[in-house]
Amino acid sequence: MNDDSRSRLENFFGYAHDLGLGPFYVSRNSPPSLVSAANIARAQSMPIEQASALASQSAGPGRSSPLAASTPALRARPGLPVIQGSSGPSLFEDRIENDSLERIRQDIGDCTRCKLHKSRTNIVFGVGNPRAELVFVGEGPGHDEDVRGEPFVGRAGKLLTQMIEAMGLCRQDVYICNVVKCRPPENRLPERDEIETCSPFLSRQLAVIQPKVICCLGACSAQTLLQTNQGISRFRGEWFDYRGGKLIATYHPAYLLRNPNAKGEVWKDLQKVMAVLGLKPKPRR
Ligand code: URA
């Protein structure tokens, strides 16, 4: 084996180790990437839900495809295609023992796992209360976040801060993070392979924090966590189960900057979150 192949293989196994997949490789004889729904979807140009069914089949009874296995338990709802959990144990529901935000950050390291590392300035891991009852999940850092290494600090971030304060909270009360930790160039959407590579770290962050409510900001995070490709307007404002917690999706603050008329819809969604968390709106001065 030449040095390049060896180093690529080492990186691959290092990544699997960072995700806590060690036992998976010991006890199963095909690497998860071979049967992942996302890979099938990419290869076959088919919707992810259909691919997931195929992935479960190819994984065989009692074995779960990594993607389907990490599927949160969603409330069945007509119209929102949901990947049904498979019968095997979940790789990500089986929490990594003694996992912590610090350990996840260490595992990310000076990441070069996807192409986003080439143009980033800083990895934007997440900020806020590690025991937050409420976590906001955005899509990926923009320019200001990349420079500062902190999520939601640009124009959209200022609006998010106002939204949090209107809920009677401050930024330090909640936890804020993104699906991908490095800025996509030209503020483009994160691509499928980037999301696949990075979102397991988000999964671990959520497993460690165990918030009562996850509020997805925009389609990217909602579609990633709910594993659907439906448009956000079809299911925003609705409650879903996410591994024992509740998940709601609302429009991204950047969308609100372009479409201020949608602020009322978002406020309604946030009021639902407040009702669940027993929060009172900040009194207007
Ligand atoms: N948009 C996001 O989705 N995340 C950020 O951190 C900033 C802008």
C-alpha cells in the first residue's frame, strides 16, 4: 500500500473512530458507507426516503443502515415522508459513553474531512449553555461567523438574538450551532457530502445536551435532522419527536431579512416553543 492510500485509510478509520463507530466495524463485515441511504440516493438519483428503504433491505434483517439507524423517531404524519427506524440498534442513539462537548470538539480537531476546510478561517463549533433546554440549529457559518468562530453573529445572527430575547431568554441561556461547522464558500448551501460528513458531530452535540426543544432554523437543518427532502413550508411550526425530545422547524432569520412579512409566522412558531418551555415573552418597553 502506498503512503497516500495508507493516509486516506487512516483518515477514514480515524473519522469512524471519532464518530464512535469502532464496535460497528468489529461486529459487522461491511462498512456502513456501502449501504448508506445517502450513498444509494446519490448513486441512483432517487429520493432519500426510497434510498433508505433500499439501504435497510441491503443491510438485511437485524442490521441497520447507518442513516436509517440514526433516524430520530418521528411522529407519523401524512405528507412528511419519514424514514422508518430499522430493527437494529442505532449507532447514534447508543450514546458514546462519557461524551461531552469538549470531546466532540477535540474529535473534530483541525478537520480536513470535507472540502469546506479548504476555504474556512475558523471551525464554528457552537456556543451557549451546555445544559440548555433549547437548541437552535442553523445551516452553516457565513462570513462573519467564519471570521469570529461563533455561530449567528452576522446580520441574521442579530435577528436571531432579538428573537431569543423576545422569548424572554438571552443567548447564554440557549445553545446555538449549525449542521456544518465550516463556511460554505460564497454562502452557498452545504452540499450532501459535507452534511453527511459533519452532521454526526451535530448529532453528538444534541445527544450530549439533550435539550427539551430543538428549533431548526431553515430547511437545511430541518431536512437533515428529520431526514426528509420536503420543503420546510410543508412542516414548519409542527412538532416532531427527536430522540425523546421535541423538534420544531421555522424559517431561517436570513430568510426573514429578505421576507419580513414572514416574521409573524416565525413568532407563532417561537410562541409554541415558549409554551412548551413555560416561558413568558419579554415585556415591551
Ligand atoms: N446562518 C446560519 O445558518 N448559521 C450561522 O451561524 C450564520 C448564518
